Amino acid sequence: MQYYWLNRNNNESLIIFFGGWSFDYKPFEFLECGNNDVLMFYDYTEPLLPENIFDEKAYKNIRLVSWSMGVFIAYYLRDKLPEFSYKLAVNGTPFPVDNTRGIPERTFNLTLQYAETGLQGKFYKNVFSNDEFLDRYNKAAVERSIPERVAELESLDKFIKSQSLTYDGKYYDSAIVGMQDKIIPSKNQINCWNDIAIKLECGHFPFYNFNSWDEILQCR
């Protein structure tokens, strides 16, 4: 797993962000951090936290934002993460491959089979809800290589299959559900989250609908 400080300015508040498969920090640099340090995790080829990553500073307020595959990874790592005052899932569930609560198995398998081709363009056309957002992404696109991102998905496939997936129903406080999500069907997300779902008219990548991390966290 890799990490990147989107903001590190000795603030009293920390936002920990788990990104989605195939992404890195580059598309998120536009979000205003305000009075928050923001630490992003990505690349789940090895779903292990870096050693001593949380030992440097005691924050008064720590909040979690996890997106897409990051929703599952953050929940999997929950016993190794700090205590959060608020935990928000965004267009993802603790069941990453699931016909009723996550990505349908057939969809995931096709994505895996054609990952290299999809990452050349088609996958991102499904991630973003319109051409304007896709064009905006292309101006600050992921810098990781396609083979590296394919290897990440192959590793995730093996890792997910090795897990007995369960959810305690209590970890996440709220969950943003994009009603135009073409990656994880909105009905599957709602099946998972029930009464904590926040339904928004957005696609799988909702971040261009916001200007700051605080604005995302205020969406309740």
C-alpha cells in the first residue's frame, strides 16, 4: 500500500482517505483541505498499512473518508486504524464483489479480464458521469502505469476470494450513494447501507461535485 499527504500542516484535525482501485493522489489534489491534514492511502496490491504511519502526531479529531474499493479495505484494516469521530463511505461497500451488495461478479470478472484495455479509456468513461468530468480528470490523471494498476486488480481478486466477508452493520456512520454509478449499482449500495445511505445524483467519482474535504464530510 502507498500513501501520500495531500496536506500536512500540523493541523489538529486529520482526514484519512482510502482511494479506489487504480487511482492515486493526483486527481484529488484540487480539493481544498482547509484546517485539516489529509492523508491518502492507495494501491492495494499489498493491503498492509505502512509501519508507524500514525505514531507521529496525536490529532484531536480524526475522520475517515473511503471510496469505492477503499470502503472494503478501510473496514478490513479497522483494527489497525485510529479511532474516528466520523466515518463516511463513498460509492462502495464492505462487500466489493457481491451480486446484491457490491460489484456483480460478472461485471468484476469482465473488468479483470479486460483490465489493460479498460484502463486505456473505457473504464474511466464509466467512472465519470459526463464528458466534462472526464475531460477534467484527463488534465490531472492518475500517474501510475497501466501494468501496475492491472497487477493491483489481480491481487485484489485473489485477496477478496481469500476472505470470509462480513460486516457488523455499525462501522460506517454514513454512505454516499451515487444514483448514476456505473461501477457499483446504486441499488446494491442501498441494499447494503439501508438507512444510512445519502443518495446523490452523481456518478462513481463524485468528487468534482465538491470543492473541499469538509464539504464532502458535511454531506449528511
